[in-house]
Amino acid sequence: MQGRIPVGYTPSAMNPRTNSISRRSIVFSITAFLLICGSLFAQDETARSRAAAVLDSLPHAKKIDQVALSPDGSQVAYIVDGKITVTLVGDGSLHAIAAEGNLALRDVAWSADSKRIAFLADLPGDVPAAQVWTSAADGSALAKHAEMKGYVQAPRFSPDGSKLALLFIEGMPRVAGPLQPMTPLSGVIDQKIFEQRITTIDRGTDHLTQVTPADMYVYEYEWTPDGKSWVASAAHGSGDANWWVAHLYLVNAQTGEMRDIYKPKLQIADPRVSPDGKTVAFIEGLMSDEGSTGGDVYVVPITGEPARNLTSGIQSSPYALVWSAPDRILFAENVDGNYGFASVSAQGGAVQTLWKGEEVAYPAGDAWASSKSADELTTAIVRQSANTPPEVWSGAIGKWKQLTTLNAEIKPAWGEMRNVHWMNGATRVQGWLMLPKDFAPGKKYPLVVSVHGGPSAACVSHWDERGMGPLSAMGYFSLCPNPRGSYGQGENFTQGNVRDFGGGDYRDIMAGVDAISKEFPIDTKRIGIRGHSYGGYMTMWAETQTQRFSAAVAGAGLSDWLSYYGLNDIDEWMIPFFGASVYDDAVVYAKSDPMHFVKAVKTPTLILVGDRDGEVPMEQSVEWWHALADLHVPTKLVVYPNEGHMFIKPADSRDYALRTLEWFDEWFGKAP
């Protein structure tokens, strides 16, 4: 339920529900066209001109979509604007990689000998299809190995380089992943499920084989060192819904036979095989979204259970790992809102902190290389912060050297970012506060609380052209809190909102509002709240609990747990958080249900949502808009056609940001 940014999500069957057909068709056909068209122009022109001027004045940094380090640490491949560049770490020389037809490229991977790369080239059209290519590291010796109809991702060379493995969903009608726009329901709804299977391509013959069973959806995988097997996280049934119940398997690379080696208590991610092939390391924890990883580092014998937790009790959230030596695991972590690197013995024991800091150091899955010691392991990272646009860096941990100058001329157009803390009773809470642009201590300013998605996620200091940055440029304080349920303080903290949505997490946020208002010159009559997904839910919930907010913006919010459970495409995520389905324990959901308390709402509310959102369907926003309109609360609903939970059209993303700024500018201007 996160709305994040994220990075490779997995696909799904349409997972249709008959009871939602009439609602979707009726709601959309009768209201959506009017809401989309009618609301686009009924806006305050003064607010529009000021907000648009601010938004259009902000700098636009180039986004780095992937970084992949060669296994020998000598070369880094990265992707910007669908183009691959390979740079030599030593001398900085560059090589461009291209496919025929100037297609957009993605998912680069290195061979074990660091001589070749594999990548995918997306074909144009409404239905996914991609070509599979390899080339030498300097861009020569290009070879197209396959053209595949359906969604393809995650190419991996076999250890001996003779094969490529990929994750493939044959005939998938849309880009895979629950954040993507869902396929609209129509006609008779069947139970067809598109499964993601490990598929191999023989590099000598280009023969393609779908290896894993047709009734199993594979989420992540890695070759074993001998090339005879893979370890994989997988589940039966719909890919979107069942990531939360995936097990860890050992898969025979010839026959596709899958042997279950670990059934987790919670969710698992990032399985990695030890250099000797005997042990699998992975991350397990309470995770609300596939791809948004946090938890503890575990190991399990490749022959099967029992598993051991190597980081129990640490006050951080590991999110990516690698075997840095035969008996040692290095991991990247979120720690108190910052990012860091640490290592731990595969036998357990003390965790060694190697580096932590404000700048985001996010290694991609292939951004590690071998070394003689864990401390000197070479990494390639995208480094950025609120005041520093992203660039590629590489080197030993904490000793990185900058490799790119893609955004050398870009400067922030917003205020200072600060890591802040406050207490809610005995609970210490962390967050990020961005000061208004041109902040003057003697003047009072509005405050906008920006609640992150998830809830298993976290605010970090990052280059932000659509969220906190524009709010600061408008002259507002912006607070992004990390209440209980967030990453960064350890697994117990992340599990702090289990069976308590809208309880301790809401109080943590409001305690932050109180603390910031005492320390900084906040105009307490001009405080707003906004968020998307879980942040949208918390916005809806907060306005049922307090009258302190003078304006609210709810993006893809969850208003009614009962109807939500029957409409969304990812219903398995709720069981770990609530302990049961809404049908089995309606009471635990009802106490956290905004619709049960909607008559208390007085806050003017803007509601934004994509009409093909599968994670938090459009109907949730329609319900909230309808209730507020019926109660004569100032409200506006904007439905974005053909958008999912994550907006993919730049024009819609800009419009979303613009309307958010306009709404706060309008209602802050009306505050007494």
C-alpha cells in the first residue's frame, strides 16, 4: 500500500471479483468523466498562477534508473533515459550500449567474468514485449537472443556464461506489478492467472525454455555457484496478491522441480547464496509492499530449515545484502532515517557498522563486487540527498569516488533539510523537516505534514522535485515523519502498528506536529496534511480525529476497510497487519476505519487517484469524496485516466503536484 518509487514490481493475474464489476462500471461511467473534466478548470486562478510558477521554476535532475557493478569491480554500467553507459572505474572512459531501433533499455546484468552484459530492450506498443540482448562491455559484439511477447525482467548469466535466465510472463497484457495500471474488468470474469516463470536462453542456440512450473509465480531468484540450481522466492496463484505468502525454494535448473526449503513467518526478500553453495541469506520482516524491503538478516541451509536470525534486536532495517566473504554477510540498512552499511558473521554475533550518513547510498542488486575483505568490498551506488542531486559513485564502502557529473549544474531551489526527533510518551520518533525556502526566523510559516506510503517504508533525505521540495519552495515547513510502522528503528518498531492502524502511528505523527510547532515558527492555524497510499489513509484518518488541519490532500487513500478488502488486488498484505481477514475479525478493522468516523470531518480535502489503481482502488476515493460532499465539507476529487497506484505519465505527475500546491495555497489563504 505504499505508492513508492520504486523499483521492479512483480506481476499478477487480473484477480477479478464479480461483486466489483457493477461498482467499477457504474462509478466510472456516471461520475468519473464529469469529475475529470469538470474539476480540471474550476480552480482558483491566483492559486494556480503562484503554484504553477513555483513548480515550473524547480530544477529537474536526471534520474539514474539502475547501477550495476562488474564482478571484478572494474566497470560500472548505469541507465539514464533508457540508455546504458559503461564506465571504467580507473580512468573514467565511457562506452555507450545501444540496441537496434534506439529502443529503451533496462535491466542490465554482468557475466561472471566481467566481459559481457545482458540487457532488455522494450518494444513499442500497448502490450508488453521485449528483446533480450548481450554485448561486450565496450558495446561491441552485440547479439540479440530472443524477442519475447509478454513481460520480461531480471536477466542473469549462469556462472559459466552459457545460459541466460530471466523472469518471464508469457502473454501478459500489461506491464507487471501491482503499482502499474490494472487491466479493466469487462465481460465474464474467469480465473486466468499469468504466472512469472524462470526461463532460460541457451546462448549457443538461442533456444528458450520455460523451466519452473506453470502454476508457480517466481518473485526473485539467484543462480547457485555450480549453475545447477536457483534459489527463489515463489508462491502459487496471483503474483500481485501472494508475494506476502511466498516461500523460499531450491529449483532444479534442468527439470524445474521446486523443493520448499523455508516457510517464513512474515515476508522475505533478496535471497543470496553463499560462495560455497551451502547457505542462503535473505531478509525477513513485516513488509507492506513488494520491493520496499526491511527486516532482519536470516540464513538457512540450502538443504532446508531451520533458519537463524543474525540481526535480532538491531535498531535499524536491513534492505539489501551480499556475501562479502565465505562466512560473512554485508548489508545496506536504513538507520534512524539515514542510510548505512554493516556486516555480520554468518554464524551470528556482533554486527559491525561500516558507514552511515544522510546521503542515500542505495546499491542495486548487482552493485557489489568481490574483495579480499568485507571492509574493502567494492560497491557502486547512486548517492543523493535533499540538497545533492543523484550521481553514480563507486569504491570501498565510505571511500567512494564520484564517477558521473550528470547533474553537476543542478542546484536545489528549496530550503534546508534537517533530521529531527521527538518523543511520544516513551517512544522516540524520527523524521525529516524541510525548512521554507529563504527561511527567516522572525516570521511564521505554514506547515504541511507529508506522511509516507507503506506503512513499511521510511522518509529519507533525497532529491525531491515533486514532494517536500515544492512545498518548501512555496514557503512552507514540510515534515515527513517516520512513525511506528516505519523502517529505521528495528523490526519491533516496524511491527509497532500491527492491529493498531491509526493508533500509535497517528499519535506519533501528532506528537511531531506539537514538537515542531514549539521549536520552529509555525503558524498553527495553517497546518496541512497530505500523503499517498498509506499516507492517503492516514490523511483521511487524521481528519476524523482532529480539527487542527486547515487543509488535506489524500492521494489513493483507503477510506473503508470492508469495501477495500473486496476490491483490491493485493489482499494478502492485510493479514500480517490485522491478524485475520475483515470477514473473520471485522472489529479490529472497524476501529481503524475512517468511514466509521467520517461525520467528524471538517477539513477541506482534495482527493487524487488513478482510475486503474489495484493497490488502493479508485472506489475508495469516490466513497470518501461522496461522504464529504454529503456532509458539506469542501472537497474535490480528481480521477486520472489509465493511471495505477504509481503514476507513469509525466503530465499526470506534474498535475498531481500542482493541484496539491494549489489546494494548500488556497486554504492557507483562507485561514483566519
